[in-house]
Amino acid sequence: MGPLHGGTLAGADPQLHAGGVTVAAAKSRDFNRLWAAQAISAFGARIAREGLPIAAITTLAASPASLGLLSALTGLASLGLGLSAGGWVDRQPRRRVLVAMNLVRAAALAVIPLAALAGFLTLPMILASGTVIAGASTVFIMAEHAILPGLVAKEHLLGANARLSATDSVAEIGGPALAGVLFQLLTAPLAVAATAMTWLGSAFLVLRIRGERPPVPEASGAEPGLSVLSGFRTAWADPEVRVLFLIQLAWGLTGGVFGSLYVLFALKTLHLPTGLLGLAIACGGLGALAGAAAGPALERRLGAGRTLTLVLLLGGLVNLAIGLAPAGVRGGMTALVATRFLGDLFGVTAMILMSSLRQARIEADHLGRVSGVFEAAAGGMAVVGALGGALLAEAAGVRTAMLAAAILSLALPALCAASPLARARLPVSG
């Protein structure tokens, strides 16, 4: 793995363009533009995620049921487009898809302040805006994943994914806080309008990318209706990617359980005040940043497969520690801060490795549909996990449901260790 220096990717091909600019330099500039666009887009997505419910509550006095409907619709949009849009992404220039999804999101969000200023903002408008934004964000992620191998050499995929993950982690920490400041200083409609500008800035940066790999002719002729089946077959045919897919399924299932019960567990089982819970969650963002830095370093020392096995094991143990956390402010808060930091550290390290391995193994013309299948699989299993976890919590208690999910997550390192993925290595610069 070549080092990253000064915002560029070191160690790439030194071959020259006709104009005297190195391929390495051109690819570095293109990646940096994608990186900046992704950072702005990530902040916009986090602000919109928090901002739409705030606008619904402060402007329309939305009920809890309405907010639940907004969450359900955004989840369904992500799941539906994850299943259906992968083939379309593969048949298009990815830069064009990224720009289009930024513009779609900006337009969908701009409807809110315009309608509010005109005096006819309604809850269905906010629901529709949130649904469109969630779907467009899913397609943006798929196209971003597919364009990356054309902008960096394979031996630099891990470092590039680490950088993208680091900015995503910063957005997860700072985005909600920035949303609160915007909505405090501005009225809800004006804060939403300011958020739409982030996606216009992201679109401008993507337009400056010049070195994208064009779509492969075979992908252009594929039937859209077969993209899901094609993506699944491509993923399942590769022995390493097949295991990654199974890990993604299990991650979605256990994540659905933890995601649906975590707040309830902290507040009602551990008896933590809401302010301390927010502090514990913020510590997760710091752990995610540490994971983005740790991933490349561990991979260089241990190899991708062994590192993934290790962090899956440690992540499973962290999940178990969450389920065993003691009740009470002192013990419960200590446990949640530590487990949130470590859990996000190991989780982000695993995600970086899994994305890089997938990008290294799958041909560029199939990355969009394979990414869509992975996104949809995780989203679908998260719904199953949320419903199953709720039923188990009702029958046996919240702590029991959390422990059951933790025990399931401990099967993942065993799966990885017993498969060809355990010996996998990412390409290195030579």
C-alpha cells in the first residue's frame, strides 16, 4: 500500500500523458475532487436527515406517527433503489450519475423552503422530499463506490476508502450539531435551503473530474430488469466476495436489532439520562475516525483477510459487552462510552476493508449492481432484525435480545477465518 502524502496518492503509475502531466497526478486530482464532493455531500445528507424531522415538528407540529412514517419511507426508498438501480448505474458514466443525484437531492430539498415561504407547506411534501432524498443518496453511494477504482490504482483503494470513511465519520459527528446550529440561527425553511446548497457544491466538484473510466459496452447492453440477479450472481461467483456478502447480511440483521433497541436499552435498562446518551453516541464518531486511520495500518501489517477476521472478532466482543453493561449511571455510562468508541472503530475498519476487497475483486462494469445488491441486502436484513429484535425484546426482555444479536455477531469471525477470505490480500504498489 503506497502512502498518502499532501492530499495525493503516492506510488502510482509514473507514465506521462501527452501534455506532460503524470497519470498519477491526474488520478490524484480526480480522487481529491471526488473526496471533496463526498465530504460536502455527507454533511448535506446528515443535516437533511436531522433537518426534515425538525422542520416537520417546528413548522407543522408533526406527530410521532408522522415521524415514524418518514423513517419508514426513507428506508423503503433506499431498499428499493438498492435492488433496482445497480444495472442503471453500471450503464451510465458514473460522474453523470453523481451530478444528477446531487441535483435531484437539492431540488427535492428546495421544495420545502419555497412551499413554506408561499404558505402551502404540508406534511406529504416533507414525506415526499425525504423519500426522494433517501433514494437519490443510495444511488449516489452506489455510483461513488463504482467510480473509485477508475480514479485510483488498485493498490491505493484501501487508503482512498479510508479517507472517504474519515470524512463520513466527521460528517456523522458534526452534521447533526451543524443542523442544530442552523435551525437555531435561521428559521426552519431557511436552514433547509442552506442545506440544499451543499449538494450544488458537491455537483460542481464532481463535474471537474476528468479521468473517469467509461462504461463497458457489455454492461450497456444489459437488461435493467436483470440487474439484481446479475449483481447477485457476480457477487456469489467470487469465493471471497461471496463471504463478504454473507457478512453483510449478518451485519444488517444484527445492526437492525441493535439500531432499534439501543436507545431503549440505554434509557430504560441502564437508566441513563438522554444527555449522557448523546455523549456516548458522539464518542462513536471519534472511534470511527480512529478506525479510518487504523484500517490501512493493520492491513499493511497483517493482510486484509486476517485484519478483517480480527476486527470482526473484536467487534463481536464489543457487542457482547454492550449486552452485559451494568445498570446505573456510572457503570452504564462507562460501558457505553467504551463500547461505542471501540465498536465504531472496529466497524469502520471492517467496512473499509470490505469495500476495498470488493472493489479489487469485481470488474468495474459490474460494481454498481454488486454494490446495489450489498446495500439492499443489508437494508432488508436490518428491517428483519428490527422486527425480530422487537418481538424478542417483548417476549424475553431488551437485554436478552441484545445478547442474542451479539452472540450471532460472534459467528462472523469464524465464517471469515474458515473461508478463502482469511488469506485475502489487497494489491500493493511495487
